[in-house]
Amino acid sequence: MPTPDRYAVIGHPIAHSRSPHIHRLFAQQCQQYMIYSAIDVPPEQLTSWVARFFATDGRGLNVTIPYKQALLTMPSRLNDRARKAGALNTLARDSQGQLLGDNTDGVGLVRDLTEHLGLTITAHRLLLLGAGGAARGVIAPLLELMPAQLTIANRTIERAVALASAFAPLGPVRAAGLSDLHGVTFDLIINATAASLTSEVPSIPASVLGRQSTCYDMAYGEADTAFVRWAREHGAARACMGLGMLIEQAAESFYIWRGVRPNTAGVRAALGVA
């Protein structure tokens, strides 16, 4: 009997990941013979581990915090999404054995926001918290929807300024420090920081919330993240975790690897995501 094709998600930490369960459901639905694991790779072993994985018949990887930028130079080629983002979350070995880098975070977020949550991005004011690899992956797809303005806010404002400058040709984007947000409200606030992994909340004023504001945490957990709890306590109209985004970006990665696009509706229902 042939061995199943091997896939994995790597990060540090990674024990919280729901990706193996999601891809197991996709594989069953699409009748694909594969296994998918979550593997905690220490930073000092990152590049050697990835090289060994693909050298020993690994077929594809998802890459999560904190490695979305660290592996950017490893693939033989990057597609347009990863190149624009300056970060990747998907690695695939093509038929010639070359390594392709992609980024499915942005399409996953946009699909969850617009198709499933029914949010309007066009002509609305967006606040993106964070300036790392998670933030990078979603900026271009958000700007493609033509918001009134996208503000990138980060604890270290220099990183936000650099990011806003890099994406300025794509749309109306500006930088701010977390302490510069007083007196400004936003329609959609997206948390792309790693704060939720340590049950913390970015230091932003509650005044960023208007009556119709939606808060979206790209992180997720078994219970509400600290950011989602903060949003609800301070009167956000809606507050959501990023499990829907995880499912949608996973479906895009699955399609890259297997050439089959899974239907996410059943998986969203199985995981209790609206």
C-alpha cells in the first residue's frame, strides 16, 4: 500500500493549531490520500528542518507565527501574493521539485469578512493592528477592496511607517502608533498582533470603537481571545475570532497542493463557525 502524501503546519508555538483537523476534513471530503501534522520547530532549526522535510518527500507546508517572513528567501520562486506581502504562509513542491512560496492569508481573511460575515470593506475605515508577517499577508487584498483608508498601527511606529510606505502604491494606507489613535473611530479593526497568544490586548483606546464597529482577531482559541473580550466589553457591534479565516486560507492552500478546491461550508459547521 502506498504511503500517504505528507503535509504539515510549522510554527513556534503550534500546539493550539486547528489546521490538522481542518485538513483532515478536507482530505475526507475530497478523497485525498494524505496526512497533515502540526510541528513545533525551534528557530535555530528552521531552515534545516524545512529543507529536510522536502528532501524526504514532504509535499507542502503551512507556515505560521513567527516564521512568515523568516522563510521568504527559501523558495525557488514566489508567486505574486507572497511577493506583494513580503511574507508567506504556504510552501509547495511543484512537479519539477522546485519550492514555491505563496500567501493565502489575505484571500482567507477577505473571504471570511465579505462572504461569511457580510462585511463591506469598500469606502470604510480600517484599522490593522500589528506590522509583522501576519499583517503583511492581508494588506494588499484589503486595499484591493478600496477602503476609504487603511491605518496600520503598531507599538513600534517605525515598523508601521515602513509597512505603510511599502504598500502606499496599492491604496490609501497610513501609519500610526498605538498611542496616536485617540479621537479616531474605525468601521473594522483587525488584530494581526501575536498578543492573543499570551492573552494580552494591544494598548489601544476604546474610542476607536464606533456604534457600528466590528472587531476581528486573526488569532483564535477554544474560548474568546482577550481582544474579542475587550471588544465586547467596550461596545463593539460585532467581535469575531479568526477561525473562519483559518478555514478559508487552508482551503486555498489545499487547492494549491492538491488541485482540488474543498467546500468550506461543512468544515465551518463542524468547527462551529458561522
